[in-house]
Amino acid sequence: MLIRSATSEVLAAQPHAYRPLLAAHLRRPAVIAILLAILVLSFLALRYAHQQAAGRLDRTLDTYIRIHLRQDETLTRALISLADPLPAAILVAAIAGAAAIARRWSGVILVLGGTLTAVMISEGVLKPLVGRLRYGHLTFPSGHTTAMVAIAIATAILLTGGQRPRNVALRLCASVTAIVIAASVAIALVAQHVHYATDTVAGCCVAVAVVLALALGLDLFARVFDR
């Protein structure tokens, strides 16, 4: 409580002082989340490398999802379209623009750099390396899922550590909404037979590892140069 109060006083006295993307008490959980994401991603990549058939976990999850979501539903198609390159780019530009207006330049770098880096790793590195195919296309990890989860995590970080909207509950609701939308896109991709469930889990792992690592790196960089 004293730390938060002191931080608030510093920000009030120095309105343009650097605001960390991740609060001190969130850094250790962030490191743990990064390590877990890398472990899960590595396991799935080794398990499904150069395969075309669904694994046991895929069959279980895919069947469950498709039973509860008809593949021709308008909602699932609309959700998938959100992660297409143009809509995703518009989302990234809008969030980065909001961060720029708030003068959170680290937030601009997080949204732009985090999303682009995560998608490049999924599409340019891991897909060719793992070589998992579905209907003749490389699918592991899901690039659509990677993009949406990266955007959602970056948005949640900026909202939870931001000052606007001033209502904390509103910022929390917006953060949860962003994450729910990203998860819904991943589920829709499975419902529409675009990806196996493990492809989307892998996409989530890439986004979590990249965006959190970048947030930690930006905060560390700022602390070093503020000394």
C-alpha cells in the first residue's frame, strides 16, 4: 500500500515520468508465465512435428467445441475475420495510437513490436520448422491466434497499468473483454476446421512469451537508463 502511494506521488510530481508496463509484484508471475508458455510450446512442437493427423487431445477438444458450436454459425466466421491481416492491423494501429496519445511510448512499442514479433515467429519460424499440415497448409502454431492473443495481452497490460479510464473496474472489464475475444477467436478457428486445438494453444503460448518478455525488457531498459 505504501509502495503504491509513493508511486502515485512520484507520478503526480513528475507526470511525464516512465510508468512501468508491469508492476513490481507482477514481474515474477510474468517470468513464470513465460517459462510455462515456452515449455508447453516446446512439448507440442515436438509432439506434432511433421504430422497431419489430429492427436488424442485434438480429437477430444475439437469434438467438444464442434458439438457446442455449429461450424456454419455467423458468429464464428465473424470472430475469425477479426484476426485477418487487415482488421488485426487496424486493431494494432488503434491501440498503439491510444498509447501514443497517452504518451506511453513503451506501450506503443509493446503493441507494435510485440504483435509483429509474435506473428513473425509463428508464421516465419515455427510453422516451417514444425511442419504440421492440415489440408495441405502449415498450421502450427496458429498465426490468427498468435495475433489476437498478443493484441489482447498488450491491451490488458496497458489498461491495468494505465490511468485512463479512471474507473479501475472499467479498465479491468475492458482487459477481460479483450482476452475473452482472443480466446473466442481461437475457439472459432477450431469450430470452423481451420486449426486443430493444439495449434491455437501453441499460438497462445507464442503470444504470451513474446509480449510478456518484451514488457519485462522495456521496463528493465527504462530502469537501467533512469539511474
